[in-house]
Amino acid sequence: MPEHNRQAVVADLLLLITALVWGFGFVAQRAGMEHVGPFTFNGIRFLLGGICLLPVALATEDRAGQDHHGSVSPLVAGAVAGLVLFCGASLQQVGLLWTTAGKAGFITGLYVIFVPLLGLPFGHKTGAGTWLGALLATAGMYLLSVRAGFVMDRGDLLVLVGAMCWAAHVLVLGYFAPRTNTLQLAVVQFIFCGLLSLAVAMFFEEITWPAVRMAMVPILYGGLGSVGIGYTLQTVAQQWAHPSHAAILLSLEAVFAALGGWWLLGEELSPRGIIGCMLMLVGMIFSQVYPCKGR
């Protein structure tokens, strides 16, 4: 198999694993906030993920930047990515106070349409399959979340704005990942996001050890799974994946979020919502049948 094709296959597998981990992460995020506030939860889980990955990142050589003209420092790349990550994670986590894990997963998946839109000014070219898939995903979100009178719950709105931040995060990683050490970039962005989250939590939330201890299982999944494994796999995979293509695959987290919410939290989807989920899946298939153009 040619090297380019092999890298594409590996990237797709990594992105699918990331979607699985992230999807069930919505369940952990909902469960964790029964005991701690959203910024406390995010702060601890992102710091935990960054600290666990730190020894591996420190042991790696910065080879990624050696093959690219104008390489970027992992500190700079991580700080920028971490700031965008903080915005997306905060909006999503706060939104989960007023919406279900399944709905949040599907609304977050709307970054499949925001990524190609935001990427146009930067010269990203997107194939017809991705555009059609993104439009179908948008229609699915409408059926899933919008009620009569074109009204959305405040939780859904916050998660929707967060989806725009996730789209920006995909584009930021798409730019920085090939130009710097990906593991070091991942660690810096996790720690940066975690510190920002805890700083906000200190002003607006009450942080107690008994509450943190009761939320420990969801925090561990969020830190070691969603952050340590999920975001790291995303960062590595985006060395080879087109941003719009990556967004489509990552949006499969919506399916896993809905399954996890039904299985573990007893959440239900209406027939209208199920149709919306199916539209999103069809959109993802279109994106695979008609691949993206080059950057």
C-alpha cells in the first residue's frame, strides 16, 4: 500500500476511535456534573489528561518541525489550540446542564458544516460529498433539537455555539499538527485549557474534595479517555487528514453519545430525533463515498 494511502487509513481509524471515546465522554460529563461544576470538571480532567501524557511528550524529539519550513514551537501552538479548546469545552460543558448527552453529541457534530465554511478563507477546498453530508447533518440537527416556533433550549444553543469553537479547533490543529511535535502540542493545550477552566471555577464555583471524590469515575474517564486518548489521537491523525474529512468522521461521536445516553443514563430519542440521527449518518456516508479535495 502506498505511504499516502496507509497514512489515510491510519488517520481514519484513529479518528473513529476518537469519536467512540468522545461519544461516551458525554455520558461521563453529564454524570460528573451531579457533583461538581462544569469548569471544575473540565479543569481537573484536562489537567489530568495533560499530566498523564507529559512523560511521553517529554521523551519525544521534535522531529515534526524539522521537515517543515517555518516550524512552530509546541508552546505557541499549544497555547493557541488550548484557548480555542477552552472555549469549546466550556460552552459544551455548561450546555450539558440543560440538555441531554445524546442531543449535545449531535449538536456538537454540526462542526461538520462549520469546518468547511471557516476553512474557505484559508484556501481549504472541500468536495461535493462533504458539503452534501454537512447539509444533511444540519437538517438532522434541526429535527433533533428545534421545537415549534424555531425555538431551541438554552443548553442546545450553548452547545451549538460551542460547535463553532470545535470547528475552529479542528482547523487550528490542521494547521499546527504538521508543523510541530504533536504530542507536545497536545500536552500544552490540555494543561492550558485545564488551568483556564480552574481559574474560572475558583471565581464562580465551590470546589470541595468530597464532591471531587464523588465525581472521580467520570473525571477519570474524561481525563484519561476523552482528553488523554481522544484529543491526542485527534492531534496525531490530523497530520494526514483533511480538516473537513476529519470533522465528518469525528462527528460520529454523536451516534456513540446517543447510544451511551440511552444505555447508561436512560435517555430516549423521539421518532423525529431518530430521523435526525439517521440524516446525520447518511451525511457521513456521503462524505466517504465522495472524498474531499486537497488542501
